[in-house]
Amino acid sequence: MTYKYDFDTLVNKDNCGSFKQAFKEKKLIPDEVVPFVGAELEFKTSPYIIESLKNKVLSGVYSYTKDDEQYRDSVKWWMKNVRKWHIDKEWICPSLGILKSLSTCINAFTEEDDGVIIQPPVFGAYKKIITRAKRKVFINKLKYNDGRYSIDFIDLENIMSKTQVKLMVVCNPQNPIAKTWSKENLEKICELAYKNDVVIYSDEILADMTSSDIHTTALASVKHGENVGIIGTSLSKAFNFSGAIHSNIIIPNKILREKYLSQRDKDYYDGMSCFMYSAVISAYNSDSLNWLKEMNKYLDENAQLIYDFFEKNIPEIRVCERNSGFLLWIDWSAWELTEQELHDFLEKAHFYVEEGSYYGNDYCKFTRMVIAMPRRYILQALNRLLTLLKKED
Ligand SMILES: Cc1ncc(COP(=O)(O)O)c(C=O)c1O
């Protein structure tokens, strides 16, 4: 397909404090190689956002900023048109990042030694944050079958019924498996949470990056979801704002919202970055939506290329099913290598991917691969992998 927007030019991350650049320097990775780590885009964000931020910079006005009608209208418009979720403007709670807001929820809704549920394989930072806050992690491991994941509802019901459990973190779409949970799944989770008085923090940071025919259902939009759900949304992933530490936490239930805000405002004065004010307004409109739709197609094509490569050349390795996001979760267990051996081998081909063990104890034979980059870097890496395989055969 031909594209109106440019996804084929690699961004330059020199001298800007980039985590990824530091990773490259530490590992002595050649300039022309792009590692598949660090969940961010390797091409520029929507040109409409760049234009708006340029104007903001040129204005010379960076004064104290707060969400207003225009800001809230933009968020409401996006939720209605992209997420198919009708929200009230007062449900929007501008906050620092998604993880900071998880901390806020932990402090607002749980006490020391209370339990918080997570569903591995899942973003490793959740466990760190929960344990650092001296709360107990309860594991509701996803069921795995031949490249596909599903929720173990019997186990979840059992865990939810424990009185110690007060909070659950849902990741939708789930990092690292790139799966958007169905409405039916979300309804079941919310029903159990409602019955057992458990609050749900639904991290929907990846929600806008879906394959073209689907959208990510907001957890608070399903039955009972309004009573239990706290929804984390952000420009971070789809629009490449991971360095901006900003989110919009959306909470329909008044009691939950007031508790959240009261905790948020204990260590934060209820303002926001003036740059994120401009960024949100220029992202959440039909122009940037057109850019996003194209980007999602580009990601689908990148993913398909990788599925085809593995199927043709290394069929014993399973690239797990994906319906969203910019991640691929790959099961290398057929090779029977330790995690170290696996990465030593892949790195010989300059094929750098995230270690599976970050997402839970049982995943050292898996890796996570970020695919939001100009396609030629993916092709080059796959070719290097194939060449190495042939050489070592
Ligand atoms: C699922 C998920 N949630 C949250 C974050 C971090 O969000 P923030 O930087 O807003 O805290 C990430 C970053 O990779 C992520 O993958």
C-alpha cells in the first residue's frame, strides 16, 4: 500500500537522553542496526502534533496550565470516535504517567499487605511498583495454548474471593502479547470484581494501536465496569510520547474518582505540562486520527512480514497471535536454549529483543519484539538472522 505519511524515515535519537540510544551505546550496537527493544516508535509522530508543538514553542508562553473545555472536548471526542466510549467530561483526571497513576491507585485503594492481581505474561513494572509499595502480588497467569492466550477465569474467581485482594491491574491491549481483550472477557472480569469489591486499574496505554477492523473496548464501558473501573489512557504509545510522563485517567464512578483525585493531589498540584495540553488537542482530532489509521496499517504490514518470515524459514518458532499494538511475542521454546543462550545467539545476528523473563518467571523462552520502525530495518534484521542460521547449520 502507498502511504500519505512517512513511516520510512528513522528518527535520530542522538544527544537527547534517549534510553534506547544508551542501550545501543552500552551494547556497542552498530549505527545502522535498530534494536527491537523499548516500546516506542522509531519514526516521527503525527505531523499535526509536531506543527502544534512548534507553534507552542514559538509562542514563548509556557505558563501554568490546566485542562479546560477545549482539552476535555478533545479527549471526549477521541473516546467517542475511536474507542466507541461515551464519557462525561468530568470523568477525565489529567495525571502524570500511567505507572505513576497505578501508584496513586495503590495508595488510594489498598493498604500495606493488601493484594493486587496481575496477569502474566505482563509488563514487568507492575510487579515492581506493587511490591515496592509493600502490597502483595497475586498471580492470575494467562492460559497458553499454541501461540494463543486466554484468561483463566476459574483461577481469577478464586483469587478475587480472597478478602486481602483489593485491586487488579488489567493491561488492555496486553503488553507483551499484543492482545486486545474482548468485551465478553472484560464483562466477566468486571462482574467478578463487582461481586468481590475489587477495584480495577485498566492500563489502556496501547489502546489506540489496533488492527484496522477492531477497537479496544474500554473496561469501564462494559456492564459493571462503570462501578469498578479506572481507565488509564495516554498519548504515550500511539503518538510516541513516552518521555512526556502524562496521562488522562478516566473514572466514571464518582466515589472512585474522588478517592483517586484526593490521592493524586496529595503529591501533585493539579496542573499539567503546557506542552501536553497542546499535544493532546492536536492528537485527538480527525487529522491525527487519519495518521494513526495509516500507522496501524503500516504496523499490520510489518507484523505480517515477520509472521511470513518465521513460517517460511523457522517454522518451529511460534510468533504469537496479535490483534493490536506494536509488539510481537515470540515463543522460541522449540530450540530448547536457556535465556542466555537464546540472546547470545540472537545478538550474534544483531537481533536485539526484550527478554521474556521481564514479563514473568515462566517466560525465559519467549522474547518481545517492537515492530514500529521503518520496514527496511526489520527486513535487514531478519536477513541477518537467516544468514546466521544457515552458517551455524
Ligand atoms: C503497558 C504499559 N503501561 C505503562 C507503561 C508506562 O507508561 P508511563 O510512562 O506513562 O508510566 C508502559 C511502557 O512501556 C507500558 O508498556
